[in-house]
Amino acid sequence: MGSNNSGSNRTLIPEARQGLNKFKTEVASSIGLQNYEGTDKGNLSSRQNGSVGGEMVKRMVESYEKGL
């Protein structure tokens, strides 16, 4: 069986890392998590961390659909 890198936190385009981090911070702020970039994520609940990722995906899908 081959490896599929499932669960890895690897950015396919390294140049996109800065933009993704900025986007993550903006999303976290919009859902009420201030200073997210400087926060120890281990001190946040799974729900809080998952909300950031979920909202990011939601916005990326919406953006893609508008571009179709």
C-alpha cells in the first residue's frame, strides 16, 4: 500500500504558506479568536481550532464557486 500523506500539514505550494497564515488569522479573528497567531493552539478546544479550519474551507469553496 502506498502512502497518501493523509493528515499531513504540508503546503503543496510553499509560497502560499504566508497567505494561508494570514487567511487563518483573519478567519479566527472574525469568529472571535483574537491574537490567534500568537496563541498556543494546545490551550484552545478542539471545537475552537476546528471552527477556524472549517470556516476557512467554507470560504474557499464559496470563493471557488463564485469563480465558476
